Amino acid sequence: MNDTVAAISTPPGEGGIGVIRISGAGSRAVLERLFRPGKGGGRARDAAVCFRDRHMRYGRIVDPKSGSVIDEVLAVFMAAPRSYTGEDVAEIHCHGSAAALRRALALTLREGARLAEAGEFTKRAFLNGRLDLAQAEAVIDLIQAKADTTFDAAIRQLDGSLSRAVKNLRDRVTELLVRVAADLDYPEEDVGALSPRDLCESLSSIGDEIEKLSATAHAGRIVREGLRVVIAGKPNVGKSSLLNALLRESRAIVTDVPGTTRDLIEEGVHLRGLPVRLTDTAGIRETADPVESLGVAGSLNAIARSDLVLLVLDASAPLDAADAHVLRQIANRRFVVILNKCDLPARVDADAARAFAAASAAAAGGTEGPLAVVGASMRDGTGLPALEDVIESFVFPGRTLPAADAFVTNVRHADLLARASAELREGLATAERGETADLTEINLRRAWELLGEITGETAGADIVEEIFARFCLGK
Amino acid sequence: MRQYEMEQYDVVVVGAGHAGCEAGLAAARMGAETLVLSIQLDAVALMACNPAIGGTGKGQLVKEIDALGGEMGLVIDKTFIQSRMLNRTKGPAVHSPRAQADKRRYHEEMKAALERQQGLCLKQGEVVDLIVEDGCVCGLLLRTGAVYRARAVVLATGTFLGGRVFMGESTYESGPCGFAPAAALAEALRARGLALRRFKTGTPARALARSLHFERMEEQKGDAEIVPFSFMNASVGENKVSCRLTWTNAKTHAIIRENLTRSSLYGGLIKGVGPRYCPSIEDKVNRFPDRERHPLFIEPEGLSTDEVYIQGMSTSMPEDVQRDFYRSIRGLEDAVFTRAGYSIEYDCIDPLSLYANLEHKEIAGLFCAGQFNGSSGYEEAAAQGLMAGINAALRVRGEAPFILDRSEAYIGVLIDDLVTKGVEEPYRMMTARAEYRLTLRQDNADLRLTEKGYALGLASRERYEIYLRAKKETEEEIGRLRAATLSPADAESLLAGLGLAPLASGSSLAELLKRPQIGYDALAVLDPGRPGLDARTRARVEIQIKYEGYIKKQREQIERFKSLEDKRLPEDFDYLALDGIRSEAKQRLSKVRPRSVGQAARVSGVSPADLNVLLIHLKKREGRP
């Protein structure tokens, strides 16, 4: 009963802060795996920390696998029974960006928590004697009301392509499971047992499909909220021209005077059908002008919240310290280099730009160089299609867009898909070790149940029913 | 008609089929004065359908019945004529013993076991009504006017209750194999307000072996090494017969299709619900038109008869059509038939009207078992009979019910499915129904259950001692294999011989045994000091070591499962009055009256949210002063 559960426990929408609550015996371990104290400078992989009961700490949530920083947070651990639920509880107070909050939640699920059901914290609180009897009715209402809205939301989410994609995957698991199960219960009949090789191939192919769908969890959010793209560069390299070219209209003022764009300009645009929120930043340079320095601070903030940075460099002038300064600011982001002004006599080629960008970013602790270097000219539009290609493949890696544009946009679904795919991987490993099919069947059945939780088909359904519907069996 | 009082008993069992026999024996062995009434003593432990015991899921049930101190395993070990372990090439979780029985001998041995049993009286007599006072059963009325008083009654009426046979256009009231049906009792139970429903089952024709061309069929031999059903037996007899496999063909299917409207089933005569997993041949041909052929198995009915059973070909066709389609099959061209196939419809109850101890919710002291509860199969019946007999005896003693849960036994899965989910067609056990298959193996039924059977007073002292010895031997051998280490050089020849890479460092024998390619017996060359163990112990030592990781993982799942099973729900919970639970769920819960939160979760139509609300109400109630 008392497994560890986690959920975002502040209302949806952009607030000042957002709180992730983790409750259960494993909550402390989950928190300690994700939390790193202090600002951390450029290095994300610091020593872990032991939380003391009821002491709040400042630090970062870091993905322990990739080392990337998700958010700056305050976090606290409250030992049982002195907590809201009466169990061990950890809380992570994030900065309020919905994306960061979701990413942090996804990490807690990966590190051993399960997504809390509707009203589960309150239910646990009541069952552990933390609420009085008078509150019981309210808890009951809460559970049913939340179950209803969750259900509605799930249905709304599911009408359409995701539902079809998951259903299709589940049908394939069902088919496999039924063949394995029928052969186990009817060894003397002509079920057409799967060879170990066919079983492995099917497991691996279904697993791959689920993983492809899982990978859209990232794309799914982008589809819903838009890709946050920031245009950055030192003054007067053509940032505003790039914005205009992407917008195909003159929204930003383009002049030859450095520092013209002092306000942030944000525009929504669809690139290849993908919603993109484009932000043109003030040129980033060290400046004494107080107005301009405000603009620079705003730019840095926008960069920190971006999904992708378009770094504009001038191909007609040597790369200099000002370019390196900008690169230092974006070192920890994913970025593309736009080598602008290709129509002028070139002083910098693509290889040099790539090497310079990689070196500058690395010097500032960046782990990855530019995603791509695109030669371009804003004057005649050269390079724009190539840039759109790069953005598209950033969102949909490998251009393996699932059929009918199914996207996973919901943490619960992403969690279930990840668990289903883990089961299939384990089943595959079992089968590849040469174990018998009845052991693989355990994983198959679990994956089947997990996928059913997405489509709402687990309840009442029965694999035994399926066996008799599909095979002519019996004596 | 004048009624007269006969003897008084603690427990009276109605019916002496596979359920009734186990019920009577269990109650008597637990010290209850027991009467077993059968409409016809020549039908005791009758195998009205196929001449076999065991199979997938079912074999496990027989081993569990045996481990608790039941009779089925002992009788089949005495009377089998061929034995096989099904699924031997698959994992141990699905190894399933199955044996062909000599039908007549099986009947005789089981009847003799009842006759021998202290405290048990086996009598012929037709029960026509229950005697119920204050909602509590207290006796039975027979057709003769005889009244037997009882403190508990077990109903195990099988296909006799309201039995009606169908063969093509002909239909008549009858029990199985031409025995008389129990028609009056069915009427009386209806009059008492029991909601009875009609289920059906069917059986194929029997033919004379000498009229069949066995050389045109595929022979199926028994296993060279036979695993006994009973844990009491270290070894048993040998195979005496072979079965044969042949196939239907396009001509068979054409004959069936042409005559479909003459079958009782497709002609519309049969109203009862038949099991999909035991389809008649007309069902198979009709529902799966793409199948070019269906397998059938020729199984001898015994050593003292030439009759054989045509398994896989049950039918409700008229006799002339039966003759024609059977004879269209390779090997059956000149078949001479001794008995025609038929369908039989019978009365049964909705098992949702039973508690998990198989006691009726409305009539206290009335226990129900077997086909009467909507199951099918000898083994399913025997398992319920055993549990009904145990619980009837416990009621007489004034003790708490004995219930096995889904993690303890297939018997637990069977009864929990029946009383929690109900049935829409006759229920057959399958390994796919068990969540904890790797734990509920046929080889370890004694380790799971004999302790419990002994504590009940059901398993004998002798059985208990055999179990203790086996348990000790198993544990010691596992410990020894874990402690015995080998150097890479020691293991090299064995591993190279199997085409495996050499060891990188030292390893215990247990670690080596975990490799899929290496069995316990193969390790003998590296293990000269091993004790001489019997086949059963060797097998389970191997299984417990090889699958240790999986078994451990399953044990954790079982612990989570148990935490919900252990959370008891009060019997007098008024589900209809609980707010916050959807009305469909309220009705279902109110009907099932689950004994635990775990069981409530398995009731169909109960959502996780409903269950959470139920927990809150439970807590509220506990908090009440």
C-alpha cells in the first residue's frame, strides 16, 4: 500500500513557485538522488546531500543520468509522522516554469516514485490519522471529483491519434501475449507456438515502437506549448533580420547602429506546422548604459528558459571576444550557429565557426557544441530552409515522426509508457538468455496492463477471454 | 407422503461425484459424522466425460488437493494407465501432470476409499428437498420420506440437477451416462428462492478400439519417467496404453455444415450456456471456418473394456450425422460406436451467492461445490468439494472458515474467481488465471499446503512426516549447493562440453545451476559428494535455485497483495449507504460482500476511486468510539 508517490501539488498554470510533493518510505531517497546543494557554478555533478528532518535547503534539481540542471529549487524533507500525509514526505519548490516542474516530476518517477492518484495525498493523510473525521466527507468528494476530472482529461487527451497509437501497440502486445499464453495452457493443440526468435523479434520491435512514442513526450509538450527559441548574438550581427526573415515581416527595427533592439521581442510563428515562440534578444555585451544592461539581463533570462538558441555570428568579420562572451552565456543550452552575411566576402567559414563555438562553450562548462552550423544571408533568405530543417529535426529527432502525429503530452502517460517499455526490455533480456516463454509472459502481461491503463482497458478485460476469442481450443 | 426420521449427522453431502467424494472424506477425516448420499452408487466418482485427470492448471489442483489430505491424487496414482507431464519443455511454472484413468477402476477405488473411511457412511438415495429453519439448513428430505438431520449440508449435484440430455432433435430428462436425473430437488431449490441458471456441457461418442485403424494415426506414448500425483507416493506403476492423434478434414467439416440445423445447439433446442473452451465440434467448425482441420485424440476408457473416447469431438448432432462425420476421419473409417455423443443441460447457481468458504449467503450451513457452482471439470469440482467439506466440518466444530488466497493455491484462485467475479459460462482452470504461477507450482504443493492440511486434522501424520522430510532434504541440498564452490578449472570441462564460456572466477554450484543450459543432473560430474535424492526433490532443488530471482520478485508482489487481503471488511457493512461510491459499484459490493479490501478490488465495476472511498469509510468506522 505504502509505495512512494509523487505529484505536482500546486494548481496548474504559471505561478511564482510550483511544488512537487513526494510521499512514502522512499521519498527521501528520491529527493537525495535528484538534489544537489548550492548554485553549483558550471559543474552539475556535485556530491549528494543528506537531508535533515524539516530543514529547507537551497540547490538544484539535476538529472542524475545526464547531469543537466532542471531548475533551481528549495527542498525540504519531513520525516513520518510529522508531515501532511503522516508518511515520510519530500517537497521540491520549483521556480514555476511548467516545463521545469514537469521535468522534475518526471525525474522523481524515473527514480522510483509512482504518480499519485487523484486525492491520494489527502487519502493517505486521512488513513494515517492526520485529518479528523469531519474531514472524511470532504476527502471522499475530493477523490471522486478528481477521479472524474482526471478521467475527462484523459478521455480528451485520448481522442485521436495518441489513443490510436497506444491501442495499436497494445493490440500487438495482446496478440503476442495471447499466443504465448494459449500455447502454455493448450500445449497439445495446434496454437502455432512462437519460436524464441520470433518472440524476441516481436518484443524488440514493440519495445522500439513504445520508445518512439515515449520520445514524443518531449515533442508533445512543444506541440502544446510551442518551442521556445531565442535569437542571440553580439550587437549588429543580424539578429533582428533573422527574426524578420522567420516572421517574413518587419517587426523588429533593423538598423546599422549597435544596440538598437533593447526590448525583448516575442512572436509566435509556425515553422513547418510547429508552433514556435521566437524571442529576439538585445545584443549581449558588457555595457555601462543602464537601459541597455536591463535589456541584457532580460536576454539572459530568456536564454535560461529557452528550448533552443539561435546564435548569430557575422561571417564577414573575424570572430572576437564579444562573440565568445555571448557563447559563454549560452554554453549550457542547445544551440544552432547561424553564420550570417554569407553574401559578403567571407572571413569565417563553417568549420572555423563550429570550432570556435565548441571551444568557447566548452570553456564555459558547456558539454555539447552547436547542433549545427547554417550558412545564411538574411538579405536574400539563403539558409532559411536549412535552418527550418535543423529546428524540425531538433524537435523530432531522426525525423521519425510517429504515424498520424501521436504525441505524449501527459506525464502519467509518459510514466506508463516508460514502465511498459521497461517490462518489454526485461522480457526480451529473459528470452535472449534462453529462458522459457512462461517467464517472458510475466513481463508481457505487465506491459499489457500498463498500456491498458493509458487506454482505460485493463479493468474487466481478461486475457483468458482473448485466448478463446482468437483460438479454437478445447476438447 | 409420510416422512420419517433417520439418523442425525454432522455433515450430509448430496452427490458422490468428484466434489461430493472429497467433501465427504474431508469432513469425516476432520472428525465430523458424515453421510454421503448418491442417487446411484454405481455413479460414485463417475468420469462422465474424458477418461483423464490433470492437465494445465488442473494438474496443479490435483497436487494441491493431495497436499491438503484429499483423495483424488491417491486414486489416480492407483488407477492410471498412462501418464504424462505436459509442458515439460517449458518453464516449471507450467509443468502440468496429466494421466489417463481406467474409468471403472477409478470409480471402484474412490468408492472403496469412502467405504473404508471411519465416520463416513455412503448411501444410495435421492434427495428431494432441504429442511431449513430460521435461515439455517438442518436436514434433508429423501424421495422415500426419510429425513436426515444435519448440522451442515454440502450440495454437489453436478450435471444430475435438472439434467436434460440432447442429441439432435431428441431431448429427454436424464442425468449423465443414462443415470436418473435429480429433477425434484431442482424444483424444490427454485421454490426456496435459489436463483438457478442453466449451463450445458457435452461429450463425444465412444467407439470400439478394434474397429479403428490405429496405424493411420499418430501414437502418443506416456512419459518414460512418471511423476506421481500424490506426495505420498515416491513411485507409481507404469504406462499400459497409448493414446492416438488424428485430424478432421474438409469432408468432416462439410458433413457438419450440411447438417448444422439438425444439431440441438444450432437447431435452437439448447438454452443453457456452454463453455467456449470446451466447444462441440459443430461449434469449432462454425466459429473458426478458416481452420482446415481440428485435432482429436483417441483415449482408452480402461483396461477391462475395448471402448475408447474420441476427445475433441463432443457433439449434439443426431446419431446418424455423428456416425457419418466421425467415419470421414482418417483412422475412423470403419468405426463401430458403442455410445453416441450428447449434450447435457443442468441447473447451477450464481456463485456470487456464496462466501469464500463456499457457504451460501442466504442459507446458513449450506455449502456448495462443483458444477453446481458453475465450474466444469473433475479437478475443479474436487477442489471445491474438499474446501466445502473442510468448511462444513469447521462450522460444526464452531471454528473459523478455512480460505486459501490467490497467492497460496490454484484452489484459492478458483474459488476467489467464482465468488468474486461470478461466471457467465462453465469455469475451467487455466494457468493463465493465476497471478503467482511461479509460486503455485505442481512440484511444491506440499510445501505450500501440507502444514495447513495437518493443522486442520485432514492430512495424516504419515503425510505430514513425509512432507517434513522432503522439506528438510530440499533445504539442506539448496544450502549445500550454495556453499559448494568450484574453481574455473573445475568447471571448465563441463562448460566447454555445453559450448559455454569458462568461468572468470570461482563460483558456487548454485550459481552454475542458474544458467539456463545447466540442470541439476548435469552438475553431477562436478559434484561427486552429492546425496542420493529422489526425482521430486532433485527437480525442486533445481527449480528453486534456477528461478530464485523471479521467485523473490514474486514474493514481493505477494506481500503487496497480502497487505490488501489482510485488510478485512466487516460483514455487516451497508454498501448501499456509503456515499461517494458510484451506484454500480455499491450494488456489486453489496452482492459480493467481499471479506477483504483486496477482494473488493477484484469485484468487477469497482474503480480505484471507489476503493479509495471505501478505505475512508472503513477508517471512519474504525475511528468510531
